[in-house]
Amino acid sequence: MADSSRAVSASLFFFFLLLGFSAAKELLVGGKIDAWKIPSSEADSLNQWAEKSRFRVGDYLVWKFQSGKDSVLEVTREEYGNCSTSNPIKVYSDGNTKVKLERPGPFYFISGAKGHCEKGQKLIVVVMSPKHTLRAISPAPSPVEFEAPAVAPTSSAATLEVALVTVTLGVLAMYV
């Protein structure tokens, strides 16, 4: 019984582990092609979209915008807060921008078009660390950690058998 429980536990652990290492995704910024623009309201802000999304190391952010009329600047936290376009980390201006998120932590993006950042055209993306991803999917506790209810001593073998079946089903239910 213990060997089969351990086998079930190990199988489930590896299954959930594989789910945590899902393939990289391409995420269209704002969820639509024309999202890289001055938002019409705070509720329409790209940061609202980013807060509801999950970003992992290896994912790609994809922007679609009219080349020559706008750009995407990757900037520091300070430049983001000040809407400073003078010293960006990277500049993307081709209108079909694809940025790989290569590390965990925050990424800051602002519009390169004059005055757009000040009007809310900016984005913060927080990428989860691989450790955080694994902690989010934890394996079920091992049967050793499970405390079975005490069975009162009895002379009836049938009562003991029912109690053992109940405990066994309870342990198996943890793995389903």
C-alpha cells in the first residue's frame, strides 16, 4: 500500500511540475492589436491588463502599432515614473515589436511619442520567478504527513476492516 501511494504521489508531483514548465507564450500587449495608445480612462490602462495577466520568464510581449508614429521604450523604474525618454534601455520602433522576458522581476515600458507617457501610455510587467511558479503548484502531502483518525480498540474484525478502508480511501482521495 505504501509503495503504491508513493508511486501515485510521485506521478502527481511530476505531472504538476511539468505543468509549471509550460511553453513560452506570445502575449499581445493589452490583448488586442490597437492597445498601444493613450488610454481613454484609468480602467482602459495597460497596467490594468498587466495586473490580470501572468508573465513567466521566456514569454514574449508583442506590440502592434503604426511605425513612425509611435515607439516602445524599455526604461528604468525612475524613467518610467518621470516619463523620461532621454536614456532608454532599448528602443523598439518597427511597429511589430516582440520583446522576450528573459528574467524575473519588473519591466518598465513607455511610449516614445512626445507627451503620450504623461497621458498614461505606459506599462509595468512583473515576471514571476521560476521558484514562484513551482511554489504555486505544490505536491500533495505524503501519506506519512497525513494523520489518520485513531481507531478505538474493538474485538470486531469487521469494524477494524471498515476503519482501515475508510482511512485508505481518505488517503487516496488526497491524490485525486
